[in-house]
Amino acid sequence: MHYTLCDMIADITQNGIEAGAAKVCVELTETEKTLTVYVRDNGKGMSPETLKKVQDPFYTDGVKHPNRKVGLGIPFLIQTISETGGSWNISSELGKGTTVYMQFDLTNIDTPPVGDVPGLFRQVLLLQNTVPGYEMEISRKKETPSETLDYSILRSELVDALGDLENGKSLALLGDFLNSQETAD
Amino acid sequence: MAKMSLEELRKLRSNVKSDLTRRDTDGKSIQIIVGMGTCGIAAGAKETLDAFIKILDEKKLADNAIIRQTGCMGMCANEPTVEVIVPDMPKVIYGNVKADVVQTIVNDHIIGKKLLDNLILDRPSIDITK
């Protein structure tokens, strides 16, 4: 099956964009034992009642799919973390935004694999957002005995360097660029 | 691979662009739209997306292609789904497009201009597609 931690992070990041955020921040910090992720958005936020509802399957705001029940991203996340000794928290304020915090225990045998981190970054950078001045900031840190990484990326800088991100060639080059960032200095 | 800087990325992009502007390819681009809702991702749509980018680049078609993600197209049982829009061909939604099928789509549909009948999905779900 294809469900990696990166897939879950992509799912949650999509929520941030759908909340109409002008800025979405994705922060990954990895050690040998843990992967800690923050996904922050300054979109429309949730009331305490909504925040409670989104933790259950099939809750969605009805905008994306008016006649269908989806809404599984957060429940899957909570289930996975609960079963693998991780921790999570979602804080949100109506009109201000939402922060989703996840920490995965990489030593737990049931934790899904981390997955393709540069691929995740490319995937979320490609997500469309019509909010004017939209920006995405990605921050990646890794600290293990064999490897140290610390870099950040701004979507606006990539658009500046590549032009249209949906162009096939831009995406191919973006893939190369992102893969190269995973090289230690 | 050495760490690429933004400046190097910019240079690489403009090198390829200048080759293409000489050719008049306005309105003749290939469009690939990959369904990437939760169902799509669980079925491997991200690998499908990566495969399209890689194979189109290998065939030197990438600069002429637009690649997008969309949400769930409503055919969750047949994910990954991909809409393929190629000049002079009907618009088609293919289902069950695992990463290994992408090569066939590029060779036969995009380059060979031949429909892959056994992969076409019948009708998109009209309540969520226009």
C-alpha cells in the first residue's frame, strides 16, 4: 500500500490551503527516533465545535464535494498516531488559522515509513491556491548520527526561478532541485 | 548530487526555455491532471505524478506539458485516475493508472495518438465534475 507519513502530511497540508490561507508553513524535523511535523496556516480557522467534529471520519465543510462524504485525512492521522505511540495536537482559532502538530515514533514497528520527502515538497508546492499573495514556506531539519540537514524553501522564490510551476520541465527541474537539497552541506 | 542553489535552478530553467521559444507551440500543450484526493494518494497517485514528470522529461515533452493535481474525481475505486488532454485527441480520463502504466500512456496516447481503450473510465461522476 501507499500510505507513507509523507502522504499524510500532504493530505493535511491540502486542508490548510483549502482553508483559504495566504500563508502555509510546513516544518519537518527528523531525528533517528522521531519525525515532528508542524503544518500551520492562516486561513479561516475552526470553532471549538468544528475542531471536535473534524476528528471524526466523514466530516467535511461541504465545499469541496457538496454531495459526497469524504473527510478522512485527520481521522487517519489520529488513528495512525494513536496506534504507534506518537502524539498530535490541532489548535485553531476562527478567523485566524490552524496549526496541526504531529510527532511520529519512528522506532515503532507499526509506524508507516517516512516516504519521499522531496516528492512531498514538490507535491505540496504544486497545490493550487487562488488567494492573492499566497506563500508556502517549507522547513526541513534532520539530525542523525550519519546526516545533518537544515534548509528552507519559499514557494515565491521557486516561482521566481522557474516561472510557471505547472510546466512539465519546471516540475522536472524542481524535482532535481529538491532532491539536491537533501545532500548534507 | 551537489546541493543546487536557486541561482543555478534559475539558469537551468532559462536554458531550456530559450530552446523552446523558437518553436511556435501556443495552445498546443499537453495537459495531465492527476486525481490526488485521499483515495488517489492511498492508491499511489503521487508515484503516478512523479512518473509523468520523469517520463515526459525523458521524451523531451516536459516543457510542452502542464501537469496539475486535482482532488477526488469521484471514481475512488479506480484510483489513480488521470485526465489526459492532448491536441487532436479527445479528452480522456484513465483509471487504475499505476506508475508502470504511465509509460504506456506517454508512448501510445501522447506520442502515438492512440486511445488505450481498456483503461478508459466510462463516465466521470457528474455531481462533482463540470
